[in-house]
Amino acid sequence: MPPPTSTDPSPPVFKIDLSLPPEDRYTEVATAFAPELRGLASLFDELVLELGDRVPLSLIRGIARLLLRRLHSSEQTRELRGIDRVVGVGMWLLVAFNTLLDLLMGCTSGGARVRDEHGERMVHFRTLDWDMQALREVVVVLQFVRCADGPVVARSVTYAGFVGVLTGVRPDLSLSLNFRSTHANSNSVRSNLRYHGHQLAVLLGLRPSIATRLREILIATHETRPPTLEDLEINFPAMKTTACYIVASSGERTTVFEKDHVSAVQISSSTFVVATNHDAEHDDGGGDALLYRMPGMKEVIEESTERKACMTRRWERAVRGKEGGAVKAEKLLGYMERYPIASNMTHFAAVMDPARGEFMWIKCWLDPKVD
């Protein structure tokens, strides 16, 4: 299946049959993108250098080869083995890709009430921005089924070779993950040790990554009732995860979770809510002053607040003087393609419709967007 082109910016669609042995589920995806996935080693090097160059790259690669053997989920580990069987890059690289991918992602996610021929409801908008240019070529849509000719039970837009969920939807629930640069009590040595110990446990496959958690929520087993948004609001905050922002929508209401290790601040709305890559307390320049002194974080927060403020202004202008607080769906789609919501860093933008359990719209940028 061909990748998107400049004339057709839609990502290719693949069916993932959950009735197959895990090793066989991603064979078609891995075969289609084998040349690109064989370039993961250079992406790993690039990511490590993004995080800092104080430790020799060769040493980090050697340690990774020794220690990165599996994900916490046995099922997803077997899926990676099937991908490696086709691509042959080594499990350590696939494990690194699946546990480190959520680092440094710039994102705009949220919920907005729209109206179209299907009626009025909330949809879930999302852009994913990252400086890893090679990943633009491996954006895919996955449709999960429980048997070869069965109905689609969930959908995600993601990268070939990644088996967790960054952006996904099923009937009555959509999910997206945004990078968060800080965690609670980051000035405390004890808190930092506990938090970074959790991060290490994720890398070693001793605890699930946040992307694995989201997949388990999106695609429940036959024996488990699929969690609702209300279930997440009760149970998700206490789950042990890395710090992040999770946006979840039911089609009637959307909630932003400012997720910390074992807690979360929740912001919910039935009309409009948006999250980028900073806590709500930073909207007006407040929050933890120490965060601004961390290398590069001042620019990250300033750019993040600009995106959030711009999306909010556009929404407020659109609904001013109107009853119900809804806009035409095509107006929201227009917002998603305009700077600064979409920029030269944007890999893809999507709008999910949890009420219908599908993507309303997806667009990829194979080349950096010219603003």
C-alpha cells in the first residue's frame, strides 16, 4: 500500500487482525515500510542527541542493545518480534522506538462542538509535531478487527513499527497523547528518584508505557467492558504513568488529563477544551518558575502557549453571539491547517468523531509545511 503523496495527503490504511498470532499481525505494515524502518538506527541516534550529548552515543547504543529486550506487554512484545522478523533491525531498536517515541512531541489536542449533516456533537482534534523528519514517511492508519471479515473495533493514526496508541478512536471514546515536560514535585530528590525509576522500568519492560496503557483502554479484551470516559475520570489518574497530557472524548464531553506519575488534574467541557504542551497554570505566565530555567523549556512553553491561545481565540470568535456553542465542522478543519496549529514541524493533523467511532479527517505533510 503506497505512502501518502503531495497530491493525496491521506496516510495508507492497514487492517490489524487481532485473531492472528501477534507475530503475524503487522507483517503487511512491516513489509510495506521495511526500507524506512531499517533507518531506525539513525533515528535513535538523533533522538539521543536531542536529549543531550554528555554521554558518548556509542556507549548508549551498547547499553540499549543489552537492556532493551521487550515491552511490558507480552502480546505487544510478540508483535515487535514479528516486525523484526520482516525488517531485521533488532528488538532493541524497536523497543526503543516504542518506549521513547512520546518524548519531545509537540502536539495540539482538544475537543470542539461541531455541527454537520450527522448532527451536533463534540469531535476530537489533534496535530502531532516533531523534529524527526524521516517519520513523516511512515504515518499510517490502523484499523483493528477481531477476525478477518469482522467489523472495525478501533482505529489509530500512528507510525509504522509502533504498536502502542498515540491517537485513536472507537465508538464512544477517542484518545490522544501529548508530551509533558515536567512532573509534580520535580524539586524533590525523592520524587525525582521515584519518577525516573518508573521511566527506567518502562524502558526495561517492567512497567507499561503510556502508549501501551492507551492501547489497552482503546482495545479492550472480549472479557472486559470497554472503559468509558467516566471510567477514565475515576480510574486513570491513579495509574502509574510518565507525565503527559491525555485528551479523551466521548462525543458528548471532552476531558484533558494533566497526568502526573500517580495523579492528574482534570479539565472537562461539553463545548471546547484544548491542550498543548504546558500546564494550564502556565497560560498566563504563571506556574513553576524553575521550569523556565531548564534548557530549552522557555521556548517550548512560549510556543505551546501561543498555539493554545490561538486555537482558543479562533474558537471564541467563531461562537461569539451564537447559541449552543457549536461551529460548522469545515471551519474546525480549516483551523487545523493554519499556522500556528499546523507548522513546518507538523507530521499530521486529524479530527476524530468518537460518536461514530471513526476519523472525520486526516492530513499528512510529507514535506515541512510552508507557513
